Amino acid sequence: MFKKILVANRGEIAVRILRACHELGIDTVAVYSDVDRNSLHVRLADEAYPIGAAPARESYLRVDKILDVAKKSGADAIHPGYGFLAEREDFAQACADAGITFIGPSPHAIAKMGDKAVARATMAKAGVAVIPGTEGEADLSDEELLNVAPKIGFPLLIKASAGGGGKGQREVRNIEDMPVLLASARRESESSFGDSAVYLEKLVEGARHIEIQLMGDEYGNIIYLGERECSLQRRRQKLVEECPSPAMNESLRARMGAMAVRAAQAINYTNAGTIEYLLDRNGNFFFMEMNTRLQVEHGITESVVGIDIVKEQIRVARGRRLRYTQSDVGQIGWAIECRINAEDPYANFVPSTGVITRINFPTGPGVRVDTGVYEGFEVTPYYDSMIAKVISWGDTRAEAVMRMRRALSEFRIIGVKTNIPFHIKLVDSARFQAGTFDTRFVEDRFALEEQEPPHPDIAAIAATLVAHQHGQQTASHIDRTENRTMLRWKWSVW
């Protein structure tokens, strides 16, 4: 096992990784920018080192500074978390050249799948269905993209080649708006990932966003850990995720999982990764992209499957075999995650900054909170606005929904505005509780629904009926998992 791991990140994901390392008995190293000197991840690490000014390009995106800290501290491995350098093959290669283990896939796999345009081309060659869009691996100029856009057809998406999480994405409805949107997407991609390359993809309307969690080792073993429903988004940013998906059945899950494994096998993938699909109204699914890193929403998969993905990442990076085969993977219960952002839902979700003067986290059965903030913490404008993730678990979807409603009502933050009121209204909506939504629900239809008085009792009955139907479809699968050693994870605050 590694002796010391440097966590090349900040916020809640850095805290999550540090705690996994401590449970494994591994010493830890944190890095921090000037404004993060008093952050929770700095307090929890065994050692912490400054790496520069607040802007990410001067600190968390500086490969040279992070590797210098790794050498000075004696770290023998680096975990990148998500965002920043997590999907940069040059960083993974620089770690290898320095004799430091990168806890993630190989530089080759990141290059093939981390660049979304290259990933599309790779999957098309492997026979995996992809959404129509820019073909080939070339970084096209604005003029070339403007010429090819009408051939793809509107509406379409401009997407960052180098990253994910909705950064660098713009929806385009006509050619007239495209030049301005291209420039905006390139600026955001450059700021977030240090790469301004973008590509085009046809917008599939009325679709669900489904992702499959993968784990692979150095011995060719690759398994999928079920799916996550990620359709509830605003401006291409995920807001609420759940595992499993209300739209899924055993047959569809097996087919999507098998295709995800084939995609990973095509590039000899190792460590954690996620294949993202769009599922249309007719049950057809298309490869969208692969995230060659840990996902923000990995916790709901852990809750349902009972596998600590971060610890498994560390073990696989150390050269161990996966501890599980596909037949070991089962799903028990249901989990939902709400991303708590420092923003004002009553003012078009403008980011909110300031000092958190009081905070009460929700607790109780089936509730987990991942966060990097505390009373006295200052939320600055330099980084992503997400400050916490609330995860609820229940035997059924209906129970998970009701526990999430309770958790959100208990959550108190004073000092900054948050989107908790938005989440409460969303969870109370009949469409959410019945599981009947798509990727446009929040932006196109939820604003109208939230003006109506909520009917949580009626909606809860609808959710129970949906859960009952889903339970009948999966009962035999659950029966097979009950005798396994995997335990249900019912976390309180981490």
C-alpha cells in the first residue's frame, strides 16, 4: 500500500479522499491556494503546502507546483479527485515520469477518452452508437465548426473537448447565435481545463442522462457498478442524481452496462471511470462521453452497491486486483443526491459569497453529507459554487425521497445563500416524485410547476407506486444479493 498520498484538489472531494486514505492508514498531503489556507481539507491532512494565488491557473492547475510538493513531502502517489487536473493526460504522464503513481487511468486512456472528440471517434470505431456530431479527432476552428453545424442540424451543443461537468457547454438553436456561443464556450473551457478546444454534438431532446460507473484493474478485469440518473440539470450542470434510475429495468441496465464495459476494454481502461449515455423516449441509448475520473455523484453508487469507490481506486492503483467480479455487484435500496450550491435561487442562481456564520447539517437514518465547509469558512468567488452534497438512502425510492425532504428541511446555513429552497420545491414536485422527467425538466417545466402548491402526500403515493413496480422487476435480483457480504451503507455526516 502507498505510504503517503497527495490530494491534488480542494473542497469536499479533497476531504472525501483524505478520509479514505486515513481509514487505510495512509499519510496524506494537501495543497492549497492563498484563499484556501483555512479550508477543511488543509486541516484534515497530515501535511499541507501552499501552491499559489487564488485563480486555479496559478495554483490547482499548476502541474509543476503540485509535483514539486509531492517530491518535497515524499508522496508516492497523487489522487486528482475531479475537475482541475483529473482528466489531463500530461499530468498523469508527468507523475509517471517523476516516479509517482497517478491514482487514475493511464495517460493513454485519458488521451483517448478524456478528450471528448477523440472519445467519440474511438467509440464509433469500436461499433458503439454515438450521438451525431463532429466526426474525427481534429481540433476544428470556429470557421470549420460554423461550416459543419448545418450538416449536423440544429439544435446542437457546443462541448468542451477536455472536460466535463457541463463546463464549456452551450446550446445552439441557430447559426446566427453560434459565433458568440463558440467564443463563450472556449473561454469557459480554457478557464476550467486549460484547453479551449470544443466539438459539436446533436441535441437529443426529451432524453434522459444516464451514466454507468466502471471499475477496472491492471489485469484486464472491468466491471460496472450499476447506473445513475443524472437528468435533473440546469445550464448543463447536474443538480440531483439518483441510483438506480427510475427509467431502468434489468434488461436495459445489462445492455448499457455491457456496452460500457466494451468501451472501456477498447482502451484497456483501469481505475474508476464513467460512461455517459443519452436515453431517448424510445429506449435507444447513445454514447455521449467518458469521464476518466471519479464523479461528483459517486456517493449514491456507494450507498446502493456497498463498494467504497475511492478506496478501490487506491487499491487498484497500487497494482491490486479488483476485489469484486460482476456477479458480486448487486443493488440494495435507493439513493438520491442533492448538490448544495452557494447561490441565490431567487435571483437567477447568482453565486453567493461570504462567511458561513452558522451551519447545521442534517443527520439521522439514511442521511450522509459530504462537505468541505464549516462555521467560519469563507466561500470565495474563485471556485465552483458547490459546498456540500446531501445523500439520502432508503429501502425504496419513496423512502429515499421522504428522507431527502427531511434532510433538506433540517439543513441550515447562515452567511451565504444556497439553493436548498430550490431543492425542497423540486423534491416536493409530483413529476420528480413519480420519476417522470428528462434533461429539460428543470429549465422548461419546473418553473411553472413550482408556482403551484405542492402536494407531497399525493406525490409520495405516486412515488410509492413507481417504486413498487420497479421492485417487482428487480425482486429476483435483490434476492440473489441478500446472501452476499456487501452491507448497506447508511451514513450520517462524514
